[in-house]
Amino acid sequence: MTDPIINEIVSYLKRSTSIRLNGCPPQTCSLDSLDSLEMFGFINFIENSFGITVLDREVRPEHFDTVAATAQFINRKRGGIN
């Protein structure tokens, strides 16, 4: 089963950032190469696409280090199961 949140994240990253995912699995697709402007845009995308607010204190490596970690963070913020 494919996770729609992961699909949306990957689609955004491919079209809007310089990051190259090269088919890696979401659990290991690192986002650490996003520069500060790309990260700002990524957080804006997350807030607008998923109807959540990302607080400054939530911008932490464990929430944004991989595609899967970001999807889990979004699920938690939306009250879903991760």
C-alpha cells in the first residue's frame, strides 16, 4: 500500500527543490541537503497541503531528516496514526 502523504512529499521535492531522491526508500531518503530557502518552502508546502501549523520548536532534525520521518510528523500533527 502506498502512503499518499509520502507521495505528495516526494512529488513536491522533485518539482520544487534541488534534492535528488533517485528512487531511495522513504525511510532512508535524506532531506539534509535542503538549503534554508528550500526548507522554508518545504515547511510552507506542508502547512498548506496538509492543513497543519509547524511551530518553530518543531523544526527539528528528527521531524525532517527523511521523507518517512516527515510523513510521520504530519500524521501525528493531524491526529492520525503513524
